[in-house]
Amino acid sequence: MPFYQKGNVRIHYEEAGSGFPLLLIPGGGLNSTIAHLKAPFDAIEEFRGEYRCIAADLRNANAGQSSGPLEIDRPWDAYTDDHIGLMDHLGIKEFLVLGFCIGGPFIWNLLKRAPDRIVAAVLAQPSGFRPEMPDLFYNNNIKGWAPGLTAGRPDITMAMVDAFLKKMYGSNPDFVFTVTRDFVRACQTPILVLPDDVPAHPYAVATESARLAPKSEVSIYPWKDSKEHIAQAVRHVRTFLRAHQPVTPAHQDAA
């Protein structure tokens, strides 16, 4: 089980397959781990035959093996540091990305932080702000993530987690959390959106981001209600990735 270490951050990651690099960001909120890539379809198995698939446990996910400090003043950027740092560690310059759930906001932050490195992005059942449930993500994580984290980390208190979650989900409580609508309007990276409609994955946000982004596609909806629809959505993802994959090996650093 390989690890990427930078300072006091230790990220557990896995690789499978070969080809152009594809970063896979699992769902599961702040408990996002590689194991979550099994559903709603097995992303690694689907794409390892064509791509160099890379996935990691999120920093401080309870069931994961990645750990690091709780960066209260920059929660989203701390996680993005880990994603970018892992790709740097692997010597990868350009890559595709497929993210589920919390992977949606993470992808938008990657596009903001490293727009020249993301060739194309797929946002599957992306998380977003639901104005009628403004405290949804705070409540979910203070109950489902914080107790396990603080139990195993005496250096992290519930007061710290409270401040972290308020900063993460309360400082920009709108849309996709990490970027503005103006950013999405100006984004020139091709994106594919697979909408969902459960409390944490609002259909309205997913489709609005696709309407605003100038180089966007939207897959079928609903797509998780049957094996046939899931297979159709996966085919759309595969077609989209193939269409935007560079034909030259520029993704590899000279080193």
C-alpha cells in the first residue's frame, strides 16, 4: 500500500492500469475512501483497462489511512493540496479527473488552482448547496465524521472540528462551495455532469453548473435507477474521456 508523505501529511493511494492518468475522487463526504469507488459503479475496474487510475483516501477520513492536520482556515485548499501533491509525487503533469459527491467541489477547486493541468473533468452526483437545507453538510459531518475523528486524534477537538466545518461549508454557502458562478462561466475545461437528486447532491446545482460552463455535457437523468441506465452513463463517461484525452504523452514530466 503506497503512501505519499509531505511534512505531517500522509496520503494513502492506489494505482491500477496504465495509459493516460485518470484521478478518481471517491464519494463519501469527509469519510471519502478508495473503497467508495465501488458504487454506484466500480470506477477502477471500469477504467483501469484504458487509463492509469489513481485514487486516494481523503485526509482524515475515518475508515481511511490518510492523515494530516485539520487546516481550519483553508479546508478546501488543504484537500486540494493533497490531490495536487499526489500527482506531483507521481510525476504527472496533465490528467483527467472523475469525482463523485464531494469530488464535485474538489474538481472545481482543482480547476481554479491548476487549470492548465486538468484536461477534462467528470462530476458524478456532485455535492452542492441546497438553500432549503443550509446546515445539511455541517450536521452530517458533525455527527458522522467528527466523533470518529476526535476519538482517534487527541490533537483534534470538537471545537476545532466545529470551526473547520463552519469555514468549509459556511464561508461560501452557495452553489458548489469552492467557486463562483462567474468562475464556471469562464471555465474553458470540458466537463461532463452526471446529475443526482438527493439532499447532498442537488439536481438544480448540477444542471446549473452544466448550463453555465461553456464546454459542458450532461448525461442522462436518472442514471442510477437501473443497471441499464448506469451502463449508459458509464458509456457516456468513457466516450467523453476518450474525446478529450491528449494524443501526445505530454502528461509525463521529463524526469
